[in-house]
Amino acid sequence: MKIYLNGQFVEKHEAKVSVFDHGLLYGDGAFEGIRSYNSLVFKLKEHVARLYETAHTLMIKIPLTRQQMMNAVVDTLKANNLKDAYIRVVVTRGEGDLGLDPRKCKGQANIIIIADKITLYAKELYNKGMEIITVPTPRNSPEAINPLLKSLNYLNNILAKIEANNAGYSEAIMLDHLGYVAECTGDNIFIVKKGVLSTPSQGRLEGITRDAVLALAQKNKIETKECLITRHEVYTADECFLTGTAAEIIPVVKVDGRVIGEGTPGPVTKKMMKMFHETTAKDGVRY
Ligand code: PXG
């Protein structure tokens, strides 16, 4: 496996950064998870744009242009001969000292690109749908660590994941600081009621799969809404599904013990899954 590390390709066992890297010491950095399908990178420009937006707010200077970053992603895929891959782009603030002051990181940001495979959920869950729960840990409030940032500090989501795992589930709904449904630990959430597709308007990551699903729905004359959503509205929805680069679209059939709709993946969910797969098979940056 060839890892991109600051402009060089190195073998996995040689791909190392300093123990003084602030990404390791403080979670001080940004990342993206991108996917390619049959030599097409899906929404590469959008992922790179979001990475640079996170870095902008964190005041981390990425020593590459957006185009150079896109080329680096494609080069990593080519170097590994991967047609279908999950690509992790990591930007850390770089090497500093044992103090969190970013001004002590005098060198450049570290840029790491790993291309590999990922399977998030078992295949049968895509046919049967999954059961999830709401967990006690709320999603970070926007005035603390804004959920719009895809930073290396994922402890908020990891704590929620631990709570789900402890209860015997593999995914969890996180509420925002006001108690509205925000998103899951690594996916956005959608509900369908009377043919209308809704997803939380705030307190969540602006997921690229989420945006793609909204655009596909609109193109196919399915009404969409971005609004505040309560747990009651999830429990009483006709359908529910989650979206994410790794998970793609996965149906949800039970939430906090409440059966959603018929308890099986619904027609809108299945239609969105089909349309999404058609899109990823034809759209993207070819390599
Ligand atoms: N919300 C959160 C909190 C995420 O981390 C999404 C939504 C979906 O966004 P995209 O742009 O991918 O549609 C994510 C991204 C994992 C894992 O191992 C999941 C993500 C990222 C990295 C790892 O579960 N999801």
C-alpha cells in the first residue's frame, strides 16, 4: 500500500509523523472521507472544498492549491491501482511542542492521503434496514465545536458510538444542544412522511451524500425540506434512512424501540438508494 505523505509516496510501514504532531496531541486538524466507484471519484471537488473550509476556520494553511489536492487524491488512487476505494485525506497542524498553542507549530501542515477499502455496516442491513437508538451525549453545540467542521477531534461522535455499542447497537442518533435530532455519529439522517423527504437543517455536518440525495430528490420531483426534526417525528415517520460517504444510503427500520413505518425499507428509501447508485456509477472525476 502506497501512502501519500507530504508530496511523496511511501510504504505503509514508513508512513509516519512525529509524536509531536498536534493532530495526534490535540486532534488539531481536518479530514475528509471520499469514495471512488469504478475509477470515478464521487464529488471530489466538494470534498476538497469542505476540507479547505474546515482548515480555514482552524487557521491551518494547506500548502497545496485545491487543484493540487485533487490531483494528489487521484495520484494516490493510481499509485494503489484501486478502482473502488475509500480515500481518507488528513491534514494536521503539524509538529509543535507540548503546548496547545498553534503558534508553536512552526513547520508545515502534514498532509496524508490513504486509499483503502471500507465496509461500515453488514450488507444484509442494506436489505433489512437497521435498528438505532438515541444516545445521551448531545452533538457539539455550534458555538463550541461547530458540527459543520470535519475536524480530527471526533470524540463527541466516538462517545456517542460507545453509548450505542454498549447498548448493543452500531449507530446512534445524536440530538443537538436544544434536543432536536442532529445526525448520527458518522451519517446524516433523513425521514419520509407523506412523500416529503426531510432532514435536519442545523447542528449537523453538511454531508456531501446528504446534498447529493437532496439534489436527486429535487430532480425527481420529490418534495424536500430542511427543518428542525424531533424524535417524535422520527418515530412517526413513514420511512427513515441514513447517508454518508462510507455508509452510502442505509435504511433505518426501528428507532428507540419504535418501528418506523412498516418496519421494512420503504419505497422512497429504495428509490433513493437506486438513484444514488446510478449517480455514483456515472458522475465523478475519472482516473
Ligand atoms: N455526519 C458526520 C458526523 C460524519 O462524520 C457524515 C455526517 C456524512 O457526510 P458525507 O459528506 O460523508 O456524506 C459524516 C461522515 C466512520 C466514518 O468510520 C464516517 C464518516 C467519516 C469518517 C469515518 O463511520 N462520516
